[in-house]
Amino acid sequence: MKSVRLVVEYDAETMHPAHELVCESPRIEREYLLEGRADDGVETILSYVEGDLEPYERTLEATSGLLEYDLRPTGDGGFFVYARSELGDSGRSLERAFDQETIVVVPPIEFRPDRTMRLTLIGHPEDLQATIDNFPPGIDATVSWIGDHAQAVEGRLTDRQREALQVAWDRGYYDVPREGDLETVAEELGITTATASTLLRRAEARLVEDALEWNRQG
């Protein structure tokens, strides 16, 4: 088995309106797809969004093919999204691209303001290549790294979480005694203190979980 990290870029015709909002609105920072499935042309997803709920809900309500949704604020600068939508042509084509026998998508999938989606896949090399080759027109994939499937553990951290950890490390947030504070980290990242805290706590939880799992396997 191999793992690959993909950077997927959408054109204007294939980008989902909610992702467009992430790119265009200063009130929405990131969206992370935590779980998702497609069945008979209907996609069901659970996401976490960093930002304000109001503009996201307005965009969601105006989106064609939306069947139902539920938004739940977390109280720390973000909210969860449960939504069911009918897939369009590009969505169905993308679903077929991922429908390879050995492919596993490692969550979360990150939607970024630079009009890209970042995700990690695990599978046989031929199925990984088939997935990339079958992406529909208007959606281009670039491989940022290839490794053994154990390296996909790194893919469990989003790029934004890794960025937050790097800034926190560089500013002495993890020094003993601590030299940097959360406010400094938040200021450098250009986000609120609450959002910075959430990013670091989620990243730390993933790293601890992975370390404990590795210890159990060893």
C-alpha cells in the first residue's frame, strides 16, 4: 500500500458555492470535511467550519440541489455542518474517480481559501493513479508527496493545524517554561485566540491519539 497527499484545484464551474465562500469571505477561514458518503446520486457530509455561521447558512440555502442541512455552533469560533445534497455532473464524476477497489480517504479533507482541496489517500499504486487520472474536467490534482501508508498519519493533521503547530513551536509556546502565549500565535496566524486554541487542541489530540495507537501496535 502507498499513501499520497493531493492538492486539488477547482475552476469556477466546478467549485461548490460553500467552498467559494471560504475563498471569498473574510468571515469564513477554513472548512474540513470530516465524514462523507454518496448513495444514488445523493451526498451526505459532516463538516467543521472555522468562521461565522450566518454567511455560510445563507450560501447553503441558495445552493441548488440541497435536500436538508443542520448547523451546530461549537462556541469556539466554528460550527459543524450536516448536509445532504444531490450531486451534479462533476460531483458524480468525482465520486466515480474515488470508486477504486483499494482506495481509502484519510479524513479530514481540507477546503482552503486558495481554491484548493487537500486530502490524503491510501491504496494500491495502480488504484491511486486511476483515481488521479479519472478526475473530471475542471478539477486538477497535483501530488504533493508519496509515501508508505504509515506516513498517512501526517495527513490526519490539516495543513492549517500543522501551520498552527509550527508557529506555536517557533514562538516558544511549547517551551518549558513557556516563552510564547496563545495571543502571539493567534496574531501571527491572523485568527482569533479562540480559533487558535481550537486548532492547537485538535492537532495535539490527533498527535496524542496517533502516538498511543503506535504504542499499542508496538
